[in-house]
Amino acid sequence: MSMKKMETVKRAEGLILAVISNVLFGFALTWSKQSLDGYTPISALYGRVLIAVIFLFLWGLITHGLQPIKKKDAWHFILGAIFLPFLFYILIFEGLEHVDAILGGILFSTVTLMSPIAAHFFFREKFRKYFFIGLILSFLGVVFSLTSGKFSFSASPIGVILLILSSVSYVMYTVMVKKLSYRKYNSLSIIFYFSLIGLVFLIPVLIYDWPNFMAKSHSESASWAIFFMGFLSSFIGFVMYARSVKLLGAGKAMLFVNLVPVFGAVSALFILGERFTIHKLVGLIVVVIGLYVSDLKAKKKV
């Protein structure tokens, strides 16, 4: 196979993995909201990470894919685990206590406003010609969704701030994934060690939260939601996403985060029965248009 054909195949693989992983992340927003019917935010996220660690470890044993951490890279793994799962999940779950899953997905798409700056700063990745036009459109879609189309703020400020901060954490997590992929770590190893270290960081928080956990209902539907988050999103989804970052680059892979609100809205509509208002629909459409414009085949760089 020629070098050019190999590059085409790798790009196609990266695009497919980026799409599937972000579809799973979209559903995870709905499962996160559903899990809060029977669990506290801290206990739900701990269950999600624990399930992911178990499946990642088992898959590593089956495939012999887990690589040892080199001493010089240890701080990268610790820092990555702080961003995700530790900070990211805490911010997501706490934020969803204040806003619905549909709006949560739209807010999470602010990742694309931050990702090109981070990718350029850390990796010198160049911007596409229409990149910023698409980002502005996406931002306007988010604003429209937050203001109910009447430009009067209608969402919980605390929820909005927490979810935007979760996006910042997600961007920095992606930077750590890219850095470690440059150092020849595979996707499975990166996600497993991030999740395992994050699980350790979460233990003191879980102990503090234990009385609240014991007071919750622990319903069956909420328990299944945690399992789906852990297995489908934090195991399968994140391994796929880490691979797409390696194949496409951090900035390109993060563009597909705008698929999260689309599938977050669809899943929330059918699973939670959330009201899909006109202003949310219009805002969502504008966000998706922004994604399309950002990735137009303008091969000239600026």
C-alpha cells in the first residue's frame, strides 16, 4: 500500500472513530442525568469510572496492550487524570444538577471554541481558513440556546459555569492524550492509567459523600445508566476518541465534539422525555452548521 493511500485510510479511521465516540459521549450526558435520579453526582461518577477501569484492565489482559509507564512520563499521566476523569466528571455531574441534558450538550460544545487555541499553543497545529467562522456560528448557537431566543438569560448560571469549566478540563485532557501519544503510548494504556489514577483521586471525595450516597434510592434505571456510561462511553468511547486524536490531531478531533449536543438532545428526548423547545432546536442547528463550516475543504492555512 502506498504512503498516500495509508494516510487516506488512517484519516478515514480517525473520522469514523471521532464520530462514534462523540455519539456515545452525547448519550452519556443523558445517562448522567438519569443516574442522578438514584445516586449522588460523586457516587454516579465513581461508579462510571470504576466500571471503565475494570473493562479497560480486562481488555488489556486479553490483548496484552497495556504498556508500563516510564518514570519521565508519570507527571503527564497524573496531570491528565486530574483533568479527566477527576475534574471533568465532577463538573459535568454537578452541572447537570442545575441544567437539563439537552442544554448540557449544547454547552459542552464550547470545547470547539477553546480547542484550536490549545492545539495551536501546544502542538503548533494550524487553523483552517473557515475555522473561526464556524466557531463563531457555533458560539451563536450556544448563546441562542441559553437565552431562550429572547436574549434574556434563562439557564442556571451555576450550571452554565460548571459545564463550561468541564469543557476547559476536556480540552486539557485531550492535550495530555496527544502529548502521550507522541511518546508512543497506545490509546488503551493512556485511557486506563488516566482512569485508574482518577479513581484513586476520587476515593476521598466518595468517602466525604458517603452519607448522601446512602440516603439515595439507588434505583435500577439509575444503576443501568451508570453501567452504560462506564462501559459504552468511558471504555469504548474514550479508547476510540484517544485513537482519533492520534490519527487526526487534537484540533481536528475536537471539532467532532459538536456532535455531542445533537445526540445528547436525541437521547434526552426519548430516554428522559425532556422538552425539546424551538429555541434549543434552532441553537442546535446553528451549532451543527458551525461544525460543518469549520471543517470545509479550505486547504489553505492561516
